[in-house]
Amino acid sequence: MKASRVLLDPTSERGAVARALAPRPAALHGLAVAVLDISKARGNIFLDRVAHLLTAQGIRVNRYRKPTYTRPAPVALRQQIAAENQLVIEGLAD
């Protein structure tokens, strides 16, 4: 039997919305990975470790930081991330 996945959306939607998972690449080598810090306390500690593990495997990592966790990333930042990377890892803490 195939395992099912439940995707929780933190945007406070009132009802569950069915969303397909984004396609995953077969490998990360040759791709640029964005690591986005949303500016929550200590999130950078987790993301520092993620970035270290990726770069140790020869994967190109680009770091970014939102001005504040209370608002979505500015359009210019989102456009820059999309233009410079094929994947994004976003981390937070609490």
C-alpha cells in the first residue's frame, strides 16, 4: 500500500486545498540551491548547517534573508531567487 502524505499549509486557509507536490530533481549536482532565512531567531543556525552539508557535497548554495518574518519576501527578492536558483530551502525556528 502506498503511503499518503498530508501537507499542512500555514496560511490559515479555512479548508484543505489539494496541491500536487512540486517535481523533485533526480540529483542536486549542477543545480543552484537557494537557502532562504526568513529572519526568525535562530533560523540561521539551522540553515548554516544545511548550507554546510550541501556545500560539502559540492552543491552550489546561494544564501538569502528576508527583511522580516512577519511579511512575505519582497517581490525583488523572490525574483532574484528564481533567476539565480533551481531549488529553494526555506527555514524557520521556534
